[in-house]
Amino acid sequence: MDDDSDSAAATTDRAARFERHRPRLFGIAYRMLGSVEDAEDAVQEAYLRWHDAPVDAVRSDEAWLVAVVTRLSIDRLRRATTEREAYVGRWLPEPIATAPTPAPDRQAELASDLSLAFLVLLERLAPEERAAFLLREVFDAGYDEIARALDKSEAACRQLVHRARERVGADRQRFDVPLEARERLVERFVAALGAGDQEALLELVGPDATWTSDGGGKVPATRRVVRGAARIVRLLLGLGRKRLATRYESIRLNGEPAIASYRDDRLGSTISLATDGERIVAFYSMRNPDKLRYATRAGEVPALAPAADVAAGASSR
């Protein structure tokens, strides 16, 4: 009886220790994979391995779990490469509704490394580059931790991070705009959309702006990237004329101001944005109904730990 009690207590303790790290693990997996379901699968698999791992094999709970979920995410991302080649149209990460937080500095930090624009930039990176870049730049991991997670030397990991910075660095800085400026721009854009004001819309869209739409072959969506303010505005106004979009409202997706498009009372799509502070320079329209499950349901996925939380945790280790 005592042995059974000790075993149950050990299982409960191990589960509680895992839960303390769940936000970080999910945050890594989601940023790696761009899918809530795939990220949750990776975290669940990490839990099963954690539950079965010998006690003496785990010297640091966090380091062990981060290494496992990172490797699982790399493997899943490699398999996804083939799947995405067969994907109908453009593939975009799955948007997640996030509620505004009371601390503007925390919200701005979360948005900087969770936005759809940032996740799209990460698509340029090979799986191991992506993992090394995220662990270093977003989760403030040391190169020793990255080396353990990727089973590589620290020198090799430094090179991976360096290459990744070169590929995404310039464009990432381009979208570094204060949250308040983005909010004001989105509010003006939603008002102009609601009024069908073509001139106002053209003033808010950059001349070289791009429109990328993901319908997954399940609903109509542009198969190619649409370029140029005039073409994008015509596209948006055409949706209204065809009653494919009857109402727009501002929402918060991935920590940033975004737009929800409704057809009558049913969510038809979301539009995430990138801006230079004065005009919108990129639109990411999610129309695939399978990827809209969490677009208006804030709080229904595990917390996405921003870098500030991870840095605080690292300093206490």
C-alpha cells in the first residue's frame, strides 16, 4: 500500500513539474510549427516521454523538456515539408486569438515574436536553423542549452543562429512598430472598409503591399500573392460587393491588432497585418476554416510565454 502511495505521489509530482514548463514548451512548438494541433501533439508526446524517463536521466527538468519538444518539432517540421508541397494554394500559420494584457510593454514584447508576419519570416529557415534562432532570439537560451537541444556543438549552433539572423533580421526590424501605432492604423482601416471608402483605403495601404491568402483548398482564396495597393483594395471592396464579407471588426491575433471578417454573423476570415507605422505593407488572410478554430477564442490554448517570462526563469536557475 505504501509503495502504491509513493508511486502515485511521484507521478503527481512529475506531472506538476511538467505543467510548470508547459507554456514555454507550447510556445516553442507553436512558433516552430505554426499549428495549434501540431504544437499540442508535440507537447503531449514530450509529456509521455517525460513520464517514462528514468529519474536519473533528467538533471534539469526544463533543459530536458525543451530538448525533447525541440527535437519533436524539428522532426514534425521536416515531415510537414512534403505535406505543404501538396497543400492547395499558399500555406500560412494558424492564427490564435490573444487578449490584450494590462501591461503594454509585455504585450508589445509578445507581439514582436509571435506575429503572423514574424512566423511567416521563419518559414525561410531550415528546421534546425529555426529551432536555434527561436531558442536564442525569443527564449533567450544559452548556446550550451541550444547545443543540448539540437545535439550539436556550441560552435555549430552559433553558426545556425548567425545564418538565421541574416535571413530574417532586416525584415524583422522593418516591422518593429509601436503597438499603439498599429492599433490606430487598424482602427482607421476597419472604418474605411466598413464605409467602402476606396480613397481612404488607398491612403492606408503601401504602394508595394502584398496580400497572401490561405484557403487550404476548402474555400475560395487567391492562389498567388497579390501585389500593389490598388489591386488589394479592389480585392477587398469586391468581397463586400459579393457579400463575401458583410462586417469587419478589430480583434487581437498573435498579440497584435488584426481584423475579423464576417459573412452575416459567421466568421469568414481573419486578416493579420504588417505595417511600417504609416501604411500596411503586408496582409495575411486566413480563410481555411480548419485554421480559424482559435481565431476568436482567446485563452483556449496554453499560455504563450513571451521572452520576458523565459528570461526571468533563466535568471532564477
